[in-house]
Amino acid sequence: MSPRMRGGPRRRGRLVGMATCLAAVAGTLGTARAHVEPGELVRETTALVAGHPDDPRVHLQQARAHRAARQWTAALDALTAAAARGADADEVAAERAVVLLAAGRPALARRELDRLLARRPDAFGARLQRARACLALGRPGHAARDFARAIPGMPQPRPEDVIAWHEALLSVGRGEQALTALDAGMARLGPIVSLQLPAVDIEVALGHTERALARLDALLARTDNPAWIARRGDVLARAGRRDEARTEYVRARSLITSRHRSAHGRGFAELDRRLDAALASLTRMETRP
């Protein structure tokens, strides 16, 4: 590849695609190959390298196959080979950081990502990986800042990325900002349960009873889930609204009873026991002198 091609518009376009898709790259080698065993991927890419030893793309593919197989040293060696054959330096750096982070070497991963982001501050996927490296290094404040820049710029953030962002903020005592992060995620992904329920917890912790109830009501408008009804009872009980809490606990138990013969109803046994305890606790509070 000529220097002109590496520095021209085609390279810049490739870098933007690499940067914004790095989170997906960090997971698998692609949906088309997701069902293939890592060992088979290694064999296939090794054969490709043997047939095309000077092609940097096949060395990159081999590096990703080794990463999928958790063969960290082999993955790093393949990346070195790709770089020596003219692979894009930023693409190699991004993949090397993913390997180092997966291998439990977050300090080295962060160093790699620091250099990459100095050149490409708009590499949102790389910024996301640096946030995860910061979490692994015990620096949630730094992680939160990177999450805040990465996730809004990504074409399709994952719920688990949003959850990690909000947890980083919670760990440094920023509850309101953590709630904002969850809402920002839901603005992109929809009101999914894995984001809405943590938002309920934060609303309760902040004393926002009505807002917590409204979030639960939005979930319950989609389906009558006994666990969410029980959670509604918990919110009311914590707010001192015992009669309303009792009504919700009884409603949740009635739903469990009506479903106990179904296959999914068996999973509510623990919830049923918790409801017993909650109702007993309300009774004790009401009988205290």
C-alpha cells in the first residue's frame, strides 16, 4: 500500500469505520462466523496466512482468530506480522488493545489506547475500550468520562456498555449523573428492562418515589410481571405507604398463584417467599405499639 493511500481519504474512511465498530470487533469475528469454533478459525486463518503471507489483512484475521481462542501471545505476534506488512497502524493498535485487555493487562491496553486516541479522538470504540481498561485499573472516574464521550458517538451502543457507564458513575457517588446515563442509553435503545430497573433503584435512593413508580408503571404497561409488581410494593413500603404496598404484594402473589402450574411459574418460588416476608414485616409494623 502506497503512503498516499495510507494517508488519503480511503484510510480516513476506514479509520472512522474501525473506530466506531471496535466494540463489536471486541466481541466476535463477525456474525457470519460466530458459530465457528475458535480452533477452527485459527486453522482456517493459518491456512490463509500460508497462502497469502504478504497480505496484512489475513494476519489481522489470524490475530482475531487467536484472540477468540484466547491465545494471547499468538494474537500479538500476528498483529506484529500485520503491521510489518503494511496494515493500518491504528487498526493494529486498536486490535492490540483489545487483546491486551482480554488478556488481563489493562495498563498496557490503556497505554496503547492513549496513543491511538491522541491521533484519533473520534475513535469512539477505542474510547469505550479505554473506559473498560480504566475500570479494570480501579479508576471509575476516568472510565465515566470516556463512557460519556464514547457511547453517544457510537452507532449502536450495547446495553451492557450503558450499564457499565452508570455503575462507574455510581461508584464515585454521582447518582444523578448515573440516572442521566441510563436515560441517555434508553433514548438510544428504548426502555429496555436491563436499563429501566437500575434507574428505578437510583430514583428510590434519591428519594424520587413517584418517578420510581412511574418507571415501574411503564414496564407493567407492557406485561404483568410479579417481580415488578413486588418491586412496586417495595418502593411504596419504603415511602411509608403501607396499605398501597400491601395491595401490590397481594397482587403479585395472586399472579404467582395463577401461574404456578405453568413452566415459567416455577421460577417464582423465591419471589413468593420474599413476598411472605414482606407481608409479615408490614404486619409487624402495624402491630407495634
